[in-house]
Amino acid sequence: MDPTDYLAIWQREETQPFAGWDFSYLAGRMLEDPLPWDYIAQASGLMDDAASVLDMDTGGGERLLDMQAHWPPRVVATEEYPPNLALATERLTPLGVEVRDVHITDIDPLPFADGEFALVLNRHSAFNAAEIARILTPGGSFLTQQVHGMWTYDLMAYFGAKPQWPTATPERYIPRLQAAGLEIAQAQEWQGKLRFTDVGAIVYYLKCVPWEVPNFTVATHQAALFALQERLDQTGDLSFFAGYYTIEARKPLR
């Protein structure tokens, strides 16, 4: 294929819409090795025994909606990114969910009362361990699934980029949760591969996760894209490092 044809394809991918945290556009083109756990099943089981739940950084509410059949009487969700906040509000508020605009970091306080939630869910978001412990009811649970800090470091290298949070690992967060007074009920870690079937899928992916390659555009990163295309032509492989970990922690009754 002529280079101009590849560029035209990649530029079309760059303009495709993306909303919430929905990668369905890449179905069959972006594939992850299977995880040994099921976050949705874990979270749903915990919700069945909870009177209230907080879902941190819910995105467009996609995963929370997947668990609607298990919602407890009170459901609260936070989101900060304006497009996702609007989408989550539109989707969740009519269903009785309280959607709050909250800035989530490892150090900032949370605008909730002591012991306000029986369950706190966190999928791929920052969290302040001390604040999680504070807002949990005695006996309450915290479940988080996190992306490993070295996620796709080998893809980023093509573009001269490096992971921004390389120390985001269980070894960093488990001690923080324990120091906050929480007991670790279970922790699992997994490493595998994230695979793409074509370079256009990588273009769309990088547009949707702008922190991986800051200021990425097809126009400014053509050399890296053509290097990836050459790799695909020669090896048939566009797979990169992927890693997740999950931690479930509980607040003692006393």
C-alpha cells in the first residue's frame, strides 16, 4: 500500500468519536489476554451485601450500568472529566444514582462523611487510602482494579514516551491501605499482552488515552506509525506489555 494511503486511513481513525470509556469501536482490533479474575463479578458480589456504594471515577457509567441488577439502595458515582461527567449524569441520574463532580487524587480529601459507604469501588482511578478508610463503614469493603504503571511501555517507546506512573504497583498501594487501618482480603496481579490487529487501531487508542503519548497526532508522529506498520508487515505482531492488579481491603469492625 502506498504511504499516502496509510496516512489517509490513520487520519480517518484519528477523527472517529470516543465517549465515556467505551472502546467498542475497536472490537476485534484491540485484544487483551484474559484476566484470571472478573472485576464485574467481584464488585457485583460485594454490592449484594452492601447498603450503599460509591463508584469512583465512573467514566460514562459503563461498568456501573453492567452491575445495575446488583445495585444497593444507595448508589453514588464520581466523575471529573466534563464530557464523561455529562454522559454519566445523563445515563445514571434517571436511575436514581447521585453523580458528583469530584477531583480524585492520591492525596486530596473526599467530600463524603465518615463511614458513609459500605462499599467503595475503584476501577483504574487514583485513590487516597486514608480517605477510603475514613468514608467506609466498619466492616465495609474497598475493591480496586488498577492498571500496572508500566502498561504498554514498549508501545510508548516507539513515540519517545515513557510511563508517567511507573511505580503504580501493588507494592506501592497495599502498604498505604494497611497504614490507613484496612485489612487486605485479597490481592492479585497479572501480566500479559495488549494486541492490535492494525496500526489504525493504535491511532484510535492513543487518541483516546492521551496521557500515554502526550500531544499525539498522526501528523506529528508519522515516523513511529510507519515503524509500527513495518513491524506488522514483517512479523504480523503488534502486541505490547499489559498488566493489572486487583486489591480488596476491608475496614475492621472495631
